[in-house]
Amino acid sequence: MTGACGGEDQSVTLDVLTKKMEEFAKERNWERFHSPRNLLLALVGEVGELSEIFQWKGEVPRGLPDWKEEEKIHLGEELSDVLLYLVRLSDICGVDLGKAALRKVELNALKYPVSLSKNSANKFNNNASLGV
């Protein structure tokens, strides 16, 4: 992965990230280390690092208005690590992450219809109401 990305206006797709991660691994001859298991374990480790950022903060308001700029930068780095490992894992497993995510949103819309879910954080199994 040589050079920086374009300007801040540039939209980034999962395809771009997938290609960048593949190139990054190839340049370092790391492909042999990128088994699904290894990538999953690395992803879990990064989620742990992300969790540490919030560990002692309690609830925080949307937009993190009380956070220092360096804290937000660190958060962005850890979020990026999680995303990049997830993108790499999905690529190695042959899963189109974008399509899988859109399908999951559609399934969740069926599982949590607005009529039953609006203003409620309750998790439920509505298979009975769907006739399943």
C-alpha cells in the first residue's frame, strides 16, 4: 500500500479497502499468514483495543463532544483496525461483505418490523408473528 489516499472528499468503498488490504499483504508477503483463523483472532484483539477506549468512560453522548482531539484520532485508528481486519477476513473467506451487510439489514427489518419495534430496545423472536 504505497502512498496516501486522495483528498478527504473521496468516498471509500469496501472494494477499495479490499484491494488496498490485498496489496498491502502482497507487498509484505503476508498472505501466508492471513488464514481465516489468524485474521479472526487479530480482529478480536482489535475489538478489545477498541473496547479499552470506552472502558472507563461510562455512557458518552453522540459525537463525543467532551473528548479531546487526540482521543478521537485514537478512536478512529482503532475503528479502522477493526474495519480493515473485517474487510480482509471477508475477502479471504470469499464473502461479499457489502452484499452480506445489505442482506442482513433486510433480514433485520423482517425480524424487527417498525410496528413492533418502534421506540423499543427489546429483542424478540417474531417468527410466530411471521408464520414461521
